[in-house]
Amino acid sequence: MHMTTATDTLQIAKHLKTLNFTDQQAEGLAEVVRRLDAANREELVTKEFFRAELRGELRQLENRLIIWMVGLVIALGGLLIATRLIA
């Protein structure tokens, strides 16, 4: 389950006004915070996405390892046959 919470720009603006920001300053800064928050949320990686990516990467590594091991077995088999033929 993926849960997000929205930035409460109204609360931000109200707090800034208590710090003697003008209405325009407080609302402008709250909007900037909201936009930054929205931009950051777009770049978040969910657990599901990470797990899917990780599974894909592990599958690729497993395939490469199997190919490497098969090649090694074939090479060792060839070496064993070659040493038998020479001896």
C-alpha cells in the first residue's frame, strides 16, 4: 500500500503570517513549498517499483551466472578430454 499526504499550504501560510510575513509573502512561500513537495513526490521510488527493479536485476545476474558456469563446465570438459588424449 502506498500512502501519500498533501502539503498543507494553508497551515504553512497561517504560520508564516504569525511570523509577521505579509499575506502575499506567506501565500507565495507556501505555494513554493507546495510545488517543491509535488516535484519531490514525482521522483519518489515506491517499494513496489524498487522490488520489481531488483527482481529484474537479480534475474539478469542469475542468467549471466548460469551462462558463465555452463561455459566453465564446457571449458573444463574440453580440458579434461585434451589431457586424456595427450596422455
